[in-house]
Amino acid sequence: MTESDLDSRYGEVCRAVSEVGEARAPLFLARFALLAIGHIDDPERVRALLASARDLGAVDRPSTADRE
């Protein structure tokens, strides 16, 4: 995925969160995460991505390894 693709998908997620509203945003994000985990279909990759996501101090773009 290119940087442009990543930016576009992130924008789509942001718009979707806005559309469902603040109250339903956590449910939307949880559902999206479960769907994505199912498509990743690699437990170790999911664990690595979860570890990266937990590091909320790293507010820059995900590393290249997270996007492979």
C-alpha cells in the first residue's frame, strides 16, 4: 500500500467514524478490528500489530513492517 493509499484509507475510516457518531464509534472500531483480524489470518502478525497499536506514544505513521 502506498502512502497515498494509506492516507486515503485513513480518511475513509475517519469519515466512517464521523458518520456513525461519537456514541457508536467504539463499536464501529471494534467491529472493524474484528473484521480486519479475520482477513489478516495470521495470529503472530495480529499480535505484532496490537503491540504497535498499544504504543500510543508513537503518534507518527506506522512502520513499514506494520504495513506488510
